[in-house]
Amino acid sequence: MVRLDSVSVSYRMRGQCVPAVEDIDAEFPAGSITAIIGPSGCGKTSLIQAMAGLVHPCSGRVLIEGEQLAGVRRKTAVIFQDYGLLPWKTARANAELPLLLAGMDQRDRRSRVESVLEELGLSAFARFYPGRLSGGMRQRLAVARALAAEPDLLLMDEPFSSLDALTRESLQETLLEVHARHGTTIVLVTHSIEEAAYLGDSLIVMGGRNPGRIASRLSRPRGQVGGLVSFRASGDFLSLTTELRRALADGPSGGLSHGSGTPGPGGAA
Amino acid sequence: MRVEGNLGKALRAAAAAAVILLLWELASLAVARSFLPGPEAALGRLVSRIANGSLLPHIAASLRRVVLALLVAAPLATALGLASGRSPALDSLVSPFVYLLHPLPKVAFLPVIMLFLGLGDVAKVFLIGIIIFGQMLVSGRDAARAVPRALVDSVRSLGARRWAVMRHVVLPASLPALLSSLRVSLGTAIAVLFLAESFAAESGLGWYIVDSWTRVDYPDMYAAIVALSVFGLACYLAVDMAEAVLCRWRNTD
Ligand SMILES: Nc1ncnc2c1ncn2[C@@H]1O[C@H](COP(=O)(O)OP(=O)(O)OP(=O)(O)O)[C@@H](O)[C@H]1O
Ligand SMILES: [Mg+2]
């Protein structure tokens, strides 16, 4: 389980302190999928980076399995929108990188990555450089690399946002399959209301800017729908997206300090 | 596809060489003076000088100087350049010196270098070395600076520390820039090598050119000029080949 205990992140820019997010309290139960959605600049990436141990919160704590996070953690994998893969390494070498960095020897790396590439349908492309893979395959490879390290926490920052609609949906299915098989705790940042509603067991809506805060929390009615694919077509899904859209438009709940920053529902993909 | 591409490239280079030789021949016929012999005289002499072994020590001497300078300067410049591109603290220390020293024409310091380091190989290697060093330092630093932060973050999130980030991200990302600055600086280095060898030396292609000039043996002089040109071309090709092997990922599309 992951817990954020009034986490604030800020950046130093030319001697000035720019707050990115402030006072974030949240819980991410083991094995759950949480979607974080919010307007541009509200600090979603900053929050993910704090959870990944890439930036240190200026106050508050990130607790993973009850322990305070002090830096990058081996069992946490992060998938970014772009730039995640190294263009000078083949698909296989990219997927092996976390294992190489952990000091695993070549034979073990090979065999583990072989099965992960297989799982994501990339075996035939093991020797390809990322530049020769399609956008969808590249993100599939990013998922493969994340899984190679056998993470218990998977953080994703707009992982599918540069993909076309069909590829995106197929990757969403892939992600759900992976989740069902491995039971990894997933935190997913997205700009898409539909994606958040479809993938998230619980949803965090953020709002505001410098600092951003949690505006509201929603959760998906779970259990009453048979299959996830049918959920997309159900009335529950529709009412959830409507609710999300309204929450996004409302912005931060106690937002007295933000007169101008009313985020519009804008890019409802 | 690729083989055909290379073949086509070789054919075009051969055609260009033929055109150059033809123009040389025509010029030599038009000028009709002993100081511009035709290519057949120069190339014939080159072949016989290589065959009787008298030119080889000079080629070897020049090659040794360039390779030595390269072996010392390139790793140092790469290490310092990449490190200062990634560390603002180091960069603020290094950059002022680069800013002041880089534009200086290093070759003008040849006399000073020779006074300090003597007339032997050390001075020549040093001069060529600082030229390669300066060029690669600057482009290594700039390339390392330009590595996207997100790429570094993604590899850090996999557990890479500073050193691993250098090895897996910064170095490969900067390699194309480093190699093309190497190509440029090798061209400069060979020009400077000629100058450095042309006085205070008894070996090297530069010395051979000047020596045959004073001996008024023009075919010999042109033979050595051709040898030096081919030498420069070979260096260029060597860097190209290194690039094709080390940056294979770039020829994917
Ligand atoms: N490296 C940085 N240096 C300085 N300020 C930063 C940096 N990264 C982010 N910020 C600040 O933090 C705020 C939140 O940025 P962040 O990238 O976390 O937002 P985001 O919600 O991920 O936005 P987007 O949806 O556009 O990705 C921004 O308004 C910006 O001012
Ligand atoms: Mg972001």
C-alpha cells in the first residue's frame, strides 16, 4: 500500500520557490488502479515524480508499505509519455536495463525478459531499435521494461496520450490484463476522462495551479458489471464520465485563492 | 539495400577521384612546368616509394603522432566535456577557460610549445592533442547538456546512479556529436601536423614534402602530398566507420 501524507512539492527557479503541488493526502491500496486527472500544470507529473523518488517532497511523506520513501526504489516502475526508452538500445536491451542495473547476470536477464516480451507480443521485435517500432509497440515495450523488474508499484504519466484511439484502447486492455495477472498497484496520470473512468478503480481529480491540490475523489462502482469491456458501454460508465467532467470543471473545492484559474473541461478526448 | 547504397557511394567517390585526376592532368599539360608534374608521374613515384619502403617510415611517423594525440586527448575531452555538461558546478569552473581559450589559434603556439617540450614528438603530439581536445570538449559538453531531462529521469527511475546514467544515457546520446567533432578536428589536426613536421623534424609526411621541395624533386613532393591527402581521407573514413558501428541505432530509418 502507498500513502501520501500531506505531500508538497516545489521547485527552485532563479532563487524563487515555485510550488507545484501542496498538501496531498491520498491512499493507494495494494492491487488497485488509481487514475489521476487534472488540467495541465496542476502538478500531476510532480506528484508522480515524488512517488517515484525522483524529486523529494519539500514537506510531507510518501509511505510505501509503511516505509518513508527516501529515493528511487527498485520495486517501483515508472512509464512516461515519451523518452522512456533509450533509442540506442534494442528492444531487448531496453527491457533488460533495470535488471542490468540491479546487477543481474546476462543469462537470467535474457530469460526473464524473453518471457516478458512474449507476454506483450514483442518477441519478434527483440532486436529492433525503438526508432523502428510503432508508437503503440514502443509503449508496449515500455510496459515490458517496467514489468521486467517485477514491480509492486507501477506509476504511469500519460502513458498512452500520443497514441491513436484504437492503439490506445488495445494498450488499455493490455494494461488491464497485465494488472489482472500480476496484481500490481497502478497509479495512472491521464488527460482523458474516458481513460480515467475506464481504468481507474478510484479517481483523483486535481485542480489549481502553483500549487495544485486534490479537488475531488470519485470511485467506480465496481462488481456489478460483468466484464470490463462491457463496462465501457454501460450506463454506469456514462454517468461516471459525466461526474468526472463536472468535477474537472468545478476545479479545486476550497479554491479561494484561485480567482482566475477555472479549468475548463476543454480537451475531453 | 544498404550494400547497394555503399556501392553507389564508392562508385560516386571513384568518379569524383577520376575527375580530379583528369583536371590535374589537364592543368599539368596546360602549365607545362616542372613544378606541376602530371598525376601519372606523382602516383608512379608514390607507388615506387612505397614499394622500396622509403616512404613508409614517414607515413608511420605521422600516423603515430596523430594516433597518440587522439588516444590521449579524446578520452580526456570526452570525460571532462560530458561531466561538465551534466554538472553545473564543474561547468562554471570549466566554461570560462573554454570561452577564453577555444577561439585561440593553437597553431600559433607551436614555437612556445617547442621551446617548452623540445623538438621531438612530444611537442607535436601535444599540439595536435590540444586541438582535438578543445573541439571534443566543447561539443561533448553541449551534447551532454542537451540530453532530455525526461530521458535521464526514466533511467534514474530504473535504479541508475550517476555513473550508470553517464554510461547508458549521456555517453551514447553524445556520441554522434563527439564523433563529428572528432572528424572536424582530425582535419585541422592533419593540417597542423604538416606545419609542425615541416620544421624541426626528420620524419613524417610533412617533413618529406618540405624536404623534397628543397631537393627540387617535384614528383617526390607530389607523391608525399598525395600520401598526406590519402592519410587524411583514411582518418575521415575511420571515423565514419566508427560511427556506423557505434551509432548503428541511427541508421534505422
Ligand atoms: N523542472 C521544473 N522546474 C520548475 N518548475 C517546474 C518544473 N516542473 C514543473 N514545474 C512547475 O510545477 C507545476 C506543475 O508541473 P507538472 O509538470 O507537475 O504539471 P502537470 O500536471 O504534469 O502538467 P501537464 O498536464 O501539462 O503534464 C508547473 O506549473 C510548473 O510551474
Ligand atoms: Mg505532466
